[in-house]
Amino acid sequence: MTPLAAELKALIATEGPLPVDRFMALALGHPRHGYYMTRDPFGAAGDFITAPEICQVFGELTGVWAASAWEALGRPAAVALVEFGPGRGTLMADLLRAAEALPAFRAALSVHLVETSPVLAARQNEVLSAASVPLAWHRDLSTVPPGPAILVANEFLDALPIRQFVMTAAGWRERVVGLVDGALAFGLARDPVPQALIPAALRQGEPGAVVEICPAFHHLAAGLAARRAPLAGLFIDYGHVASAHGETLQAVQAHRFTDPLAAPGEADITAHVDFEAFAAAAVASGLAASPAVDQRALLFGLGLRERAERLAQSRPDAFETLRAGVERLIDPAPAGMGSLFKAMAVASSRDLLDRLPRLA
Ligand code: SAH
């Protein structure tokens, strides 16, 4: 039993079953035993691998997008470049290197890393301290200084806790984590779910249908809107373009799917991103959101082919690694990164959104 499982059992024994979002928040973010609090989870020896860790072109093209966003913002002399969930800092390092091609842009940047993990923040510091750019760390958006901002986030939204509702013969009920014979087990709360919590288009469902919502989308969107300053953001993650019934909560450990309740605190727990819901949260807060496009289209649109060719010429020794990495990022198979992953741009106004690079 993991130390977090023991704490969760004690908590459930005194307070009752936990909604899935509370379970997920503790599994990932518990101050002592949360998954991200205690480890660097990336790479072959870790639990999973992400696009920036696969190929440098991913961060470099994010840099191309960020430079265009800076142009669209009217080339401000100072702009906050905010990354949510920066992992090992690889994306930001590659982005900043690509930004050297546009010195006025690079000179305008101060980098703000929104990160809850002390282990990963230390890693980011190691990787980025040589970049000669002002760096600051934040636990959430609230301490990022005011003014124009460019935001990037890869595989951040999937870590935000979700709630799950299940259709029963008696109507929608919330899924909870409780105890059965002393073991953590999924169950359903007794009380009905207030109708308003279920998106209108999903309220009709067969028994067993599952609806997932992510309340943190609203907090994030409201926090961005509350800055009352121009901003442009690019959010990339695995997920779906349109809201639908279905269950996507998943746990991954050592590159395999596992039972989310088997080893809380020692497996990554995420959910697929509902980009329609994320866009709706943005719009409800007064922001504008682009259609979601797949990662393959995003990367080609940002100049993948040209950048990969140039790199291959300058580093012929690394050609095979580069080719394999790029292929993986754009893999069009249903579970391949090129199609499973989507990208969405968010901006403080429709007008600004229209000036950002078209994502596909
Ligand atoms: N963007 C990186 C890492 C993705 S993993 C990459 O592509 O490689 C998720 C990242 O989000 C980790 O850095 C994790 O510590 C961070 N994270 C998870 N929940 C968070 C939260 N609520 N607030 C800020 N960062 C969070």
C-alpha cells in the first residue's frame, strides 16, 4: 500500500467518500505524497514521455508560434511568457533558443513558470538558468505580474482534476472513491447531481453513460480574464474536439496503463481534455478561443517540414533520431500523437485571436 493510499483511507473513513476531482487532486498534488511532488516522471526510466522530450522541434515550433503571438500583440517591449506545467523545462529551453532568431522578441521576454512540483521546479531552474532571461516560478497564475502575456502549455490541462457523473436508473450520480472491505473502490454518491452541472447537450444518456467535467477550466479562464491585459495562449494536449459521453480517467506507470486506485501517488493520473468545454469556459470568461486542430496540422502549419530539413542538414549525425522523433509527433494513427493530441489558441479578444497564426 502506498503512503498516500493509507492517508486516503483514513480520510475516507472520517469524512466519507471523495469525489473523483478531490481524489485526483490529492493523488497528483498532495504536499508530501502527491505524484508530481516527489519525482521527475519523464523518460525511459520514468512513467511517460512527452512531445518536447521526444524532439526539440516541438519546443522550437512553439517558439515560432510565440513569436507570431508577440507580433500580433503589437510587439510589446516587455511581455510575460508564461508556461503552465513546464515539466523538465525542455520546451521552454527549445523555445528560447528558437527565439534567438528574433532578437527584439527575445529581449522583451520575462519567463514565468507555473509549477506546483518542487522537484520539477528545481529541474527547470537547472535547465533554464543559462538562458539569460529573467525567470520566476509561481504556484498558480495569481502571482504572475500584470501586463501582456503569451502562454504555452503542453500536457498541463490533462492534469487538472475532473469530476465524473454516471447515469443510473435514478438519474445522474457523482462517481466517488470510497472503501469496500478496507480497499479503495469506485462507487456512486447517493445524492442526485444538480442538473446544471451537466452540460446541456449531454444530459440525456443511457444507464452507464459517463460525463466528465473539469471545474479547473473555469478557474483558469477566469484567472486569465481577470488580468485585464492582452494575452495569447497555446494549449496542447491529448483529448477530443467535441464534448461527448465517455470515461477517460487514466493512470500510467512505467509506460503502462494501470488501475487509478492501485498505487495513488505513484502513478500519473490524468483525463483526456474536452476542448469544447475548455473553449466554452474561455468564452464564458470573456476570452476568445480558436477551433481545436490536431497536433499534426499544428506542427505542419508552424513550419515543421522546413525546420526539420534545416536541422537534418546541420546535424547529419542526428538524422535518424530526428526523423524518428518527428514521425512520432505527427503520427496520424488514431492513438498516435499527431491525431490524439490537439491544439487550441486562446486570446483576450476575438480581434487578437484573428491576428494569431491560424492553427491549421
Ligand atoms: N509540459 C511538460 C510537462 C507535462 S507533465 C512536457 O510537455 O513535458 C505536467 C506538468 O504539469 C508537470 O510539470 C507538473 O508538475 C505540472 N502540474 C501538474 N498539475 C499542476 C497544477 N495544478 N499547477 C501547476 N502545474 C501543475
